[in-house]
Amino acid sequence: MKNFKHIVASTLIVLVATTNASYAAVDTVSCETDPAFAANSCNQCFDGWTAAEGDNKGFLTDIWENNSDGSQVMYKEEQSMPKMISLGGASWTEIKASDSVDFWQYTPEFEALYSDSDEWYVLEAGKTVTWIESTLGSAYQLSSNTAAEGKNIGILAYDVWVHNILAGGDPAIETDTHRECVLIKSGASTPVVTPNEPGTPAPKTPAAPGETPKALPETGPEHIFLALAALLLGFGFFYLRKKA
């Protein structure tokens, strides 16, 4: 058991390193590339990812990027968290670690931008910050999907409200408001494996001439970890890049 714990610890380090490297920015596209964007009032659009039935999409983040010539501010009261909109007959389920946590949360980096005197969050010109993220254990699961490969099955959408700081130091009353949308398409379904009849042994692959047949590995606690690793690797990883 001691050796198994060491194996688990080492494998977890490799798994974390792999998932960290799996984050990738989705591509910004013209909102005219798909009618689904116009149908959902999107004005900042992204080409997202593909998903097959049973897939989980978690570890989600969004970046607030200030490309203006001056500082910008956000008010939490004006923001709405992303929502998954099902398309093409697909069905998405919002999974959370527990009922006591929200699906989305503000990041510590965003909270550090808070001004106690002004009661807003300020981002200087040319700066970026990861401002929201999905909570650990939360994911959107594609619970059912009958759409053909390449068809639209969902849009992750939400509105973002930002105010530019005027020359006098006050935020503009007008807002830079836009609706961000990430389009998800149906991927190839996982082949269905038909189990053997009860009591029927699994077919064996014959050994090559002169080769000693390989024995199956013994069943042990390490298989529990491998199942957990497979579950974690079933999650998708991405972040959105906001042009404010």
C-alpha cells in the first residue's frame, strides 16, 4: 500500500501538469459565420469545441482585457454569469461539486482590483485579468445528444458590462456592453462496446509464434485511481478572451 500511495502521488503530479497544459484560447470568429449567433443576440463570437454525449466541460475561465486608451471599471451588480443554451435537440446538465457552491466564481486576481473608496473594480489600459472561473468540480455535461457530427448543440453565452473612465476620473454612465457566445458542435460519438454474455469468457488474443502470452494485471487499489484519472481527463479545458 505504501508503494501504491507513491505511485498515486507521482501520477497526480503528471496529471496536473497535463491538465495545466491543456488550457487553450478559443478562436474569435465573425458573428456572421453561423446563424446561431444572430439567433442568440451574440455580438462577440467564439468558435468553441466539439462534444459527444457524456462529455464534461469544466475548468472554465474568462479574461477581461482592456484594449482602450484609459482605465475601465466593472460593477458586479451589472454582470450575469455564463449560461449554457442547448441547441439541435441536445441537452446539457449543470453539474456542481455541491449545492452549497455556485457554478461560477470571481477570481482572487479580479477581487484584488477592487477600489474600497470607489466601490468598483478597475483595470488599467492594456492590462488583462482572469476575472471569473468555474468552481472546482463544476462542469457542463452533455447528457443527451442525437445531432449529427458537426451540427450545433450548444452556446455558452453571457452579457458583459464595462464602463470607461472619463478624463475627470469618473466612470461613464454609458456602458460598453456585449454578449459573448461560444458555439459548441457535435463531435464523433464514442463507439458502443457490446459486453459478453454472462458467464462467457472474454476472447483472448493469441500470442505470436514463439511469444509467451502476457498475463492480465492483478486487480488492486490502483485501478480506482485510474478510473478517477479517466474521469478527470474527460473534462474539457478552455478559456475565453474578451476584447473590451
